[in-house]
Amino acid sequence: MEAKEEARKYREEVDAEFKSERQELKQLESRLAERASNLDRKDDILTSKEQSLEHKEQSLTDRTKHIDAREQQLEELEHKKVEELERVACSKSRRSA
């Protein structure tokens, strides 16, 4: 009878210890799940920011190309005007002579 009582007490102690360890494991799992969720959220935010930056970079690239094209057009127009002015000046000087 005494051996049964000791076995029961020992089993209760072991069960209590297992219960405590299971509870600790559940808490660890919960913290890990929360950390994973936070990391996923941060990853989503970073991905969104990266896409936004890529979009802005593309927009700036497009604007730069547009500006470069406009500058080229202006240079060509300026060159044509200079040529026209030189032609008119030559024409006037020939008429004067």
C-alpha cells in the first residue's frame, strides 16, 4: 500500500512537471508565432517600400529621358535658328555689296 502511494505521488510529480514543461513550450510557440508574424509584416512593409522606390526610380528615369529629349530638341532648334540668322546675314551682306 505504501509503495502504491509513493508511485502515485511520483506520478503526480512527473505529471505536474510535464504539465509545466508543456505550458512553457506553448508559451515559446506563441512567442515564436508572434515573432514570425511580426517578421512577415515587416517583410510586407519592406517589399511595399521597395516596389514604391522602384516605381519612383522608373518615374525619374522616364522624366530624365524626357528632359534629355527636350534638351536635344532645343539644341537642334537653336542650331537651326543660328543657321537661319547666318543665312539671312549673308543674304543681306550680298545685297549690300
